[in-house]
Amino acid sequence: MPSPGGALAVADGPAGLALLLAGAVMIGLATLAGAWLARRGVARQELCFGAAAGALLVIAGLHLLPDAWSGAGRTGLPQWTIPVIAVMSFALVGLVVRRGCSCQAQKETAAGGGTAAALAGHRLLEGASLALAGSVAVAVALVVHALAEGLAAGTLLTSVSRRTAALWLTAMCVSPVAGAAMAAVWPFPERAEPAALAIAAGVLAQAAWISLAAAFRHVRLARLAVSAPAAATIMAAVVTAAAVHTAS
């Protein structure tokens, strides 16, 4: 995915603007569709949690961390700091969740807010990338990507009020547009981008860990690999990986 650095020019002209607006609308709709699927699947929540975990692991491990690693090399930031920042972010979020939440449901709620916030921040960069690339392929990939993100966030937000969930999902839908606008008037500092991506990766990895715990809490160890949540995790990971590969 193109980096939203100052060296790249924002795609302009009527065609570029139309693509940007259409892409932003479709990303928002895909996000809401993913969240709706999560809400509809409340009866089989373990499948939704498994799918959310698969999507989040791929987003963090195959999308954010590689982008952060390559960005660090490009901007002169020591690359070894990327996994350190990600691990520290993972550990810090885990500590906050464990100290502030006394049960699994509260952990899932906290992880839902953290996931939505991390994805909203990450989508600022995705919106900037869409504006910079001006590519239909990137737009389509981001739409598929948004469906997985909406499913992940929506699953972890099922235990909060509809109003709270709506606020977080609105932030996720608006942030790509804000990112595109930022790319036009104030490009994101390239040196700060790798660290921001690493922090987001750690947050999403912690959310994936909590999702896995929720998905497999009632599955016996002997049936772990052949369970329905395992299949949901793998399928979501494969679909999200395909979207990430296309976007890259």
C-alpha cells in the first residue's frame, strides 16, 4: 500500500475525486456490513469471535507490522524498534484490560473499544493511501479489508450499548475521509508513521488474543483444531490475507 508521505502527490481531477468519494462510501458501508453480520451472528458468537481473531491477526501481522518495518527502513528509524513498540503496546493494553476488567465480558468490551480506536487511527492512513494512490484495485481491496475490520470490531462491541457501538463504528467510517483530507492539506509525518502502525498492531493483536479466548472457551482441547471456531478463524484469515495482498 502506498505510504502517505509528503513525497507522493494526491490524486486529483474529477476522476480522482470520484474514486476517492466512492471508495470512502464503500469502505463505510463495508464496515457497517461487517458489524451487522457480527450482530446477526450473536447466537453463534464463538464463530464471530473466531472470525474476528483471524481477521485481526492478519491485519496486525501481515499488514501493519510489515508496513511499519518497511516504513522504518525508509525513514531512518531503527527497524528493531518496530517489534519492541508492538510488544510493548500488546503488553500495555493487556495490563490495562486485566486490571480494569473482572470478567471475560468486560475484557471483550474493553478490547472492542481499543480495537475500534486502533482501526480508526489506522484508517486515517488508509484514507490517505487511497487519496495518494488513486487506484481502483486499492479501493476494492480496502473495501474487502473494511468488511473484515467491521466484523472484528462489531463482534467485540456486541456487549456494549447500541449507541456506544454506533459512535465507534461512525469513527471508523469517518476516519478514511479524514485521512484523505489530511493527505491533501497536511501529509502525515513519515517518521511517525511506522511507530503509529506498530502501536496499532499491538492493540489489534491483544484484541485478537481476547477474541480467541472467547471463541474457544467452550471447546475441548482435543477438538480444538477441528472445531467450528477454528474453521471460522482460518476462513477469516484467508479472506483478509487475500485483501491485504491485493492492497499491497
